[in-house]
Amino acid sequence: MEIPLLVLLALSIPVCAIAGLVLGLSARNRLTALQHRIGALEGELRQLRTGPVPTASAADPFAQAPAPEAPVEEAPAAPPPETPDSEAPPAAGTVPSIPPAMPPSPPRNADLEATLGSRWAVWVGGVALALGGIFLVRYSIEQNLLSPATRIALGGLFALALTGAGEWLRRGERSLVLPGIPHANVPAILTAAGTCSAFASAYAAYALYGLIGPAATFVILGAIAALALFASTLHGPILAALGLLGAMGSPLLVSSDRPQPWALVIYLAFVALPAYGVARLRLWRWLALSAAAGALAWTLPVFLLEATDALPAMVHLVVQGGLAAFFLVVLPYRSLANTDLGIDHAASIVLLAFALAAIAISATVAAGDGRPVFVSVMALVLLATGFRFAAAAPAVAWAGLTVFGALLLWPIGTELGTAPESLLYQSGDVFAVRPHAVEVHLGLALLAPAVIAGASLVRLARSPHLRLSVASWYAGAATIGPLLALLASYWRVAELERSLSFALVAGGLALAFVVAFQWLLRNGREEGTALSLGAGATASAALAALALGLVFALEKGMLTVAFALMALGTAWVAERIAVPALRHAVGAIGLIVLGRLVWNPTIVDGNPGPLLINWLLWGYGVPAAAFLAASRLLERTGRDRIAQLTESLGIAFAAFLIFFQIRHALYAGDPLAQDFSLMEAGLVATEALVFAALLTRLDLGKADPVYRWGSLIFKAVSFGLSAIGLLLVENPFFSEREVSGGVFFNSLILAYLLPGILAGVLARVEQHARPRAHALSSAILSLLLLSAYIGLEIRRIFIGPQLAVWKGFTQGEQWSYSVALLATGILLLALGLLGSNRFARLVSAGYLVLAVLKVFIVDLANLEGVMRAVSFIGLGLVLIGIGLVYQRLLAHRPSNAAIPS
């Protein structure tokens, strides 16, 4: 006992010094305050003796002048009534009033010094006291100086001393206030340090040394919690914050070779309970949220203390989740009307965190047979909270999320190593997969979502006038939860393969939603947003379940098709029931499908079947038709962003349908073939030009961003394919690939002629809907493609299917190119003259110039005999004819008739 006494004696010296300093400063400052008060009283006495006579203020012409001052020997006139808000300047020759003496304001450096010395030093000192007590106990343990009972007794005495000192200082707190200097709440800090020490001592006595049993531990921890609760209500929020922090951190500072997770679970429960109580009593919501966050943060350490058994972690989550729901939701909202309440976002986020933690714990193999019970209890706690209190309506959705997450991560397998999570499985009975895992999984998937959905629908029917934000959570939990649970089981059990059993379950779910829809409409006693929203959601969910059933039953059906059909059904319901949330649901479904399409545009894998009538029509055609129909339904009540999104998705799916049909036809039933050909480039460019022209035409009739940007995107795709694919990479003039087909009917028609014509059509349409540059670019593309077709077709006639440049040129081919240039120029000139199109006439001049250059440069050098003569004669006749045409045209113009020859 000598060493502890010496330690206490050493600690008493600075404590006594600090106490003496505080008392001395207090006495000095009380004396200064007394002097200031005496000076103020003297000033008030002088003001009463020689008070100023108020006069009319020159600044205020409406002020009434007081009576003149009477001589000394006469009776004084009655003073005017005092108005506390009026201040008149003293008259000349009067003595001004002396204000009460005020203590001088300290300079800024003095304020900083006072803050550091009187606040921060005390706060740090309180933390240091708590840590010092814990470290002192730890040192005695490491040095084996004291017996376990002595350590615990000294810890309790230290906690009692700190708490008593805090209470003693609190009762005499007014006498310790230093005037002019901000002070910290010293009693609260000392009491908080004592509370931390008391919690740590009790926990160490039970978990480390086994000096007390569970019953005594409950009593001691309960007494400490009650003391902390009482002290916090007296000492303020500092004690509450430090006490909670110290209590939550004590298990980290006191270590043991034999950790006991159950003791930690009990300890955390008794720590959180008084924190919630204080928060409720003093209306400190931040303290309740902090207690929930601290308890939630201990979930992983509790689980890691006994990794082969997740039962302590599961019990911890259930207890702490129940406490959080009770103190954050039940007590604050038990007497408030649900129809007037909005969503409590803070409490909802806390409950969501508990739901996610429950999913993580249930996914571990160590959960064993307790998994279904744990998931059910956790979901029931969340469901009961959200069902009873509208402010916590998201908790109903969190219950469905807990079930969905557990089903999605449920370890299923008939033997070790067969499940996708085989890396989690090890040898031993604890990690073995239970033989009835599939049966329990399916049972939970069938019952839990049904209970959550039923409770949510009952809540909507009982409260038809809930706010839209609140009713949306109930409607979502009633419809989306069962659908997600069905998908999770389908993926875990059927592994996304064809399953008639799951198709029948989906059909039964669709029928249940139809019954719920009729029940809401029939039993709704009064109209309300909640009933309308619930009816619309159940109708949409019925269609979604039916679509899922088709996906499960059909071998190559995909989830994207189901979502598209769900969007169509939701739009159909939204058009009949004016609930804005349904339109947003369509938009949400559209965003999901859009993300799926961006992530992987392939919906149908492998050979889709026969040409044209195949599974591509199901994978892309059905979503295209569904989204286009949904956009038309939504447009009846206004064309907003959601209607534009659904129409954009319909256009995208239609484009993908044609694209994959082209690849399916070109590559013998393999739309995913790793190849790219001339004909494919031409057909895809044709497709892009068709979509660009159609959307431009629609934009001309009804200006809309979907049509405008869609036409520009498709036009950019067609330009890229034409410039890179057709004119460069896949051009048979530069490659060794042969042109398929005969001499005249071959792949050049689909690759160059058809896109060239459609580019001209696009230019014609863009004249009325786009700036002039757009039409010019399309016209130039049309001329390039048509010219390429004419040149390649001439080479196909003279050379054969292999058109490579290195095969040389014949004289007939050279002469044909000259004829083609002249013919093209004449045709363009005729079109320009007949249609008064100046651009066509200018382009015709360009072709004629090219013809002249070719004849005088290329033909002169390469042609011989008759061919050379014919080439020059033909060029001369054409040029003369063109000159005559222009002369005749100019002669008939009125402006030219007036000019003398």
C-alpha cells in the first residue's frame, strides 16, 4: 500500500497548488468587482444630487420644451415626466450625468489567454484525469503491484472522489465564477471523468477478473447509468458528451487475454440506455444520435471477438436497433398526428445503418441456424417502427431491404465449394452448409415480404391523407420489396436459369397485387393521396410481376424486358390516376434500364434464332414498343423530362434492334461476331441516316430536345461510319476484300448507293429544320457516297470482284471515269437549273473541272488511239453544250436584255 499512497501524495501537491491559485484569483476578482460596484453607486448618487435639466432638442423640432428652471429661493417646479426612451442633451452650464462605472474590456490577447487558460485547460484536464486513472490501473496491472480486488476498489474510490468533487463544485459554482473571464464547466468535467472511471472499473471487475457475476454487474452498471443520468441533467451537455465518449471508449483502453463478447454486449446496452434517457429528458437529440452511432460502430468488434459465432453481434444489433427506434422515433412522435408529420431524415438514416449492418452480419457463414430468426426479428423491429409512426415510414422499406439483402447474400449449396461464396467456407461444423438452407431461404422469401407488403398496404388504407413523401415509402415497400425478394431468390436458387416454378410464383404475386389493387379501391372510405398512390403502385407491381414471370418462363427472356413492361404498366396507371409519384417511378425504371443498356448493350446472347423473327424482337423490340407506348401515355398529361426519357429509350432500343438484326443476318446468326465488313458499315450508316431523317422531320413538326439531339447523334454516327468505314477502312479500293454479288446487283448498292440517296434525303429535310450548314454537310456526304459508288461500280465492271488499286487500270475503265464525271456534272447542272439550286450548279462546275483535268492530264498520258480522241471530243462537246445552255439562260433574263450587245 506504500506505492499507491506515495502516488496519491504526489498527485495531491499540484492539486492543492491549483486549488490555492483558483481561490486566490477568486478572492482578488471579488475585490475588484466590489470596487467597481462601489464606483457605480457613487456615480448614481452624484447624478441624483446635480441632475441635468432637460431642454428642447434642436434636432427634434417636435420635442416639447420643459419649464424654465426656478430660482433657488423659490419652490422648484415639478420635473417633467421621465420617458425612458428619450435622451436629451444637457443644457449649457449643467453638470452631465456620470454613467455607472463599468469594468474595462480586456484586450483581444487577454481574451485568447483567458480562453486558453480557463476553458481549454479545464477540458483537457478533465480528459487527462479520466485517462490518467485508466493508465494508472493499467500500469499497476502490468507491474503486478496490486491485487485485482485492490485495483477495482481504488478505481471505484477514484471515480467516487471525482464525482463528489464535481458535485461539491457545482453547488458552490457561483462563488468560483471569475468576472470578466469566460469559464469552463469544471463540475461537469470532473463528474464526467468520474463516470468514465466508474464504468471502466465495473466492466473490468466483471470481464477481466470475474470478481462479480452477471447479476451484480447488472446492478452496478445500472447504478452508474442512473448516476450519470442524474448528473448530466444537473451539469449540462459537457458531462453527457464526455461521459458517452468515455463509456464507449473504455473497452478499447482495458484489454484482456480472454475477450468476452457477451460482456461487451451487456456493457454497451447499459451505456446506451442512460445516454438515450438523458437525451430524452434534456431534449438533446445530438446525444441520442451519437449513442446510436457509437453502438453501431461496435458491431464489427463484437463480431470479431468471436468470429465462429455471430450470435453476440446479432443480439447486439437487435438490442441497439430496438433502443434507437424507441428513443429516436417512438418517444418523440407517440402523441403527434401522423397525417401532419413529414419524414424524420436523421432517424431514418440511423435505422438504415442498422439494416445494412444486419445484412452484413447475416451474410457471414458464422450466422448459422440463427440467420432466419435474426433477419426476421430485425425486420420486425423496423417494420413495427415504420408502421406505427409516419415520421419513420422509410423504416418499412428498410425492413424489406434487410430481407432482400439477406436473401441475396444467403449461403446456399448442397456441398462445400459449390456456392458462389465458396471462398467463405472452411472445414468444421460451424462453416458447413445446412442441408435445409434452401428450404429456410425460400420460406423466408415467401413469408417476410408478404408480411411487410401487407402491413404497408394496411397503413395506406388506414391513413388515406398521409403526405405524399410518407405514402411513397409505404407504397414502395408494399410493391418493390416483394419483387426484389423474388429476384433475389431466383438468382440464388435458380441461378438465372429457366424456372417454371419461379414463373408460377411470379404469376401468383401478380394476382396478389391485383387483389390488393381492388381492395384499396373498394375499401377506401375516403379519397386521399395515399390510396391513389397505393392503388397505382399495386397495379404497376402486378404488371411487373407478370413480366418477371415471363422472364422466368422464357429461356432467353431478360430482366430488361420486365422493367420495360413495368414502365409501360406504370405509365398506363399514371395516365388514369393523377399521382406524380407514378410518373417519377416510370423515370426511375427508365434510368435503371438506361444504366443496364450503357453497361452492356447486349441483351440476347448466342444465336437468337431465324432471320427477322427471332429473340431479338423480344429482347429489343418489346422494350422499344413498351417505352414508346409509355411516352405516348405520359404525353397525355404533359410532355416533361420523364416522357422525353421514355421516348429516348424507345428510340435507342429500336436502333439496337435493327443493328443486331443486321449483324445477325450478315454473320450467320451470330450478332456478337468479332468482325466488321463493308456491307455492315453501309447498312448501319443507312440505319443511322434513316433515324436522323425521321427525327429531323419530327423535330420540324414539333420542336423537342429528344428529336433534335437524337437526329444529331444519329447523323454523327452516319458521318463517322461513312468517313472512316466506307471511304477508308472498308473501301474495297484500298483493301483485298472482294465485292459480294453480281456485276450490277452487289454489296456496293447497300454500302454506297443507298446511304448516298438517304444522305441526300436528309439534306432535303434539313433545309427546313436546321441551319444551312447542316444541309450542306449532308449534301456533301451524299455526293461523296454516290461518287464512290459510281467509281467502284465502274471498276467492278472492268476488273471483277477484286477492286484493289494495285491491280491496275484499263483504257476502257479510264475513259469510263471521264464519262462518269461529265455525266454527273451535267446531271447536277440540270438539277440546279430546274430547281434554281445554286449549290448544285456550283458542284456541277466542280465535277466538270475534274473531268477537264482528268482528260488533259490522265487520259492524255494513259489513253491511246481512238479512246484518246473520243475522250477529248466528248469533253469538247460537253463543254460547248454547257456554254450554250448558260448563254441561252442568260439571254432570257430581264437584266441581260437591257444590256447592249
